[in-house]
Amino acid sequence: MVLIDGKAIAEDIRRELKEKVDSVRKQHAKVPGLVTIIVGDNPASRLYVNMKSKACNEIGMMSKIEELSADISEEELLQKVKQYNNNTEYHGILVQLPLPKHINEDRVIESISVSKDVDGFHPVNTGNLMIGKDTFYPCTPYGIKELLKRYDIETKGKHVVVVGRSNIVGKPIANMMLQKKEGANSVVTVCHSAANNLSVYTKQADILIAAIGKANFITEDMVKDGVVVIDVGINRIEDPATKSGYRVVGDVDFENVAKKASYITPVPKGVGPMTIAMLLVNTFEAFTKIEKV
Ligand SMILES: NC(=O)c1ccc[n+]([C@@H]2O[C@H](COP(=O)([O-])OP(=O)(O)OC[C@H]3O[C@@H](n4cnc5c(N)ncnc54)[C@H](OP(=O)(O)O)[C@@H]3O)[C@@H](O)[C@H]2O)c1
């Protein structure tokens, strides 16, 4: 069994990007810029935004956190986004979700310039993903694809079973693996909570992608020998033995499923660290396209 080390791969990606950023700075006297817009003071959102900003700075990209009050109107937020659409210093715009209830998230996402939508959530980009055109892949699914690629895991003709159909993980990764492209070209099955007898599907998986949000949900009896397991789940469970009183586990019962797997991602240090790394990749990509460098 090979443990897929997402932390190490994410570090490789950041190092590679830092070299690219240094090089464009020298050649063109410009660097990629990412603005992250946060509305209100949700502690989890704040933590994510700070991590993204720090990651940008570490590789020499420019980063700004635009902090807006929780009672900002939808119109004011749309104006802010528009302002950054027209700002030539920022090549990527990310609006941290969730937004307060009085703001229509879809309208806000749709207001982001398609060419700066580094989260890949704009409907034009999701549509382009589906029809196999050039687009920004959403960061977590993009991270999964990159892990498969960097571990030389064959995907062509393989049966990829995705459990979960969210717009941020399940649906995009299913669409990405379906494309007639290198690193994809798989036969894809998507499962969700209405599936009768889920293990009928999961047992057929050559590559199983679990994006469910339920601790240790995928058990040993649900997979076949030699399966490649990608665990997207991040779940807190109580653990009196730890200082914090909890620990983080995935959607897969790692200890037992690992015995049957050929490759498996751990939680933490599997898919998790890839998300920010791929956000940086998308921001660099946006920069090269916008600046034509
Ligand atoms: N950076 C990262 O590593 C990262 C990024 C994003 C998410 N995550 C984690 O990944 C997990 C999934 O996130 P998400 O945003 O995709 O979650 P989500 O929006 O809650 O979607 C969960 C999906 O799982 C399906 N599901 C729930 N119970 C099921 C069951 N008993 N059998 C089969 N399918 C079932 C749901 O089906 P229905 O559609 O029928 O409800 C839904 O499609 C979470 O733990 C989240 O924290 C990690």
C-alpha cells in the first residue's frame, strides 16, 4: 500500500510556483495578485482566508484580504467585486463562502470576472469544465486530479466511483475524470444519499473518491482489493486522549480500508493541503493569461 502524501506534493507545487513567480517578477516586473473577500467574522472562514493569504505571500504573490462587515448590502458587495474585476493588480478574486443569509451567493459568484474566477465556481467555468473546454478547475477536485497524476495512477478506462455530488467536490471531480483527456478518460459513477445499497457501487471502484462528510463512513467491506482511495472528508470526532478533546478523520475508515488499498490518502495531510496549492496554481494561471506572459 502506498500512502499518498498530499502535504509533500502540495509543498512541491508551492516550491515550483515560487520559482515561476520569481522568474516572472524578474522578466516582467509583475507578480500575480489574489484578493480574498470575506464578509462578516465567521472564525472558520477567517482561518481559511488567512491560510490562503499566507500561502500567497510565501511564494511571492501579492495578496489582499478585503474584510467587509456582515451587514453589507448585496449591491455594495457586487460593487466591490466589480471594482476588483477592473483592478489590474489582482488576477484572482475569491469570495469566501458562506455569505450572510441576506446575500444571494449565486449572484455574487456570477459577478466575478470569468477570467479571475480562481475558485472555479462561476457557472461559465463550471459549464466549460463539463464540455471539456479550458477553465479554472475548482481547487479541491483539481488537487485530487493532481495527486493521481503525480503518483502516476492510471485513470484511463478505470472505474472511478465518486460518493457525494456537491457542487464543490463531487460533481466537478466526476466531470473532470469523465473528460477524454490525459489524467482522466475514466468510467465514472456518482453516488449520493439516495443510492440503494451503496456498497454495490463502491465495491466496483478502481478509484474511490469519498466526499460525504461522515466520519469513517466507507468501511473495509465496501471496497475491493487494490482500490485507490481518495478521502476528501474532514470530520471532527471526540477523542479524550487528545489535548483539544477531538481529532480530525476522513470519510474512510482508514485503518481497515488501507489494508485492502493499493494507494490511499490519509486525513489529515492527504487532499486537504492540495486545495490551497491549487488555488495558487489557478491564480498563477489567471495571471499568465491576463498579462499574456
Ligand atoms: N480541502 C478539502 O480537503 C475539502 C474541501 C471541501 C470539502 N471537504 C470535506 O469533504 C466532505 C464533503 O464535502 P462537500 O462540501 O462535498 O459536502 P456536502 O455538500 O455536504 O455533500 C455531501 C455529499 O455526500 C452525500 N451523502 C451524504 N450521506 C450519504 C450517504 N449515506 N450515502 C451516500 N452519499 C451520501 C450527499 O448526498 P445528497 O446530495 O443526496 O445530500 C452529498 O452529495 C466534508 O467532510 C468536507 O469537510 C474537504
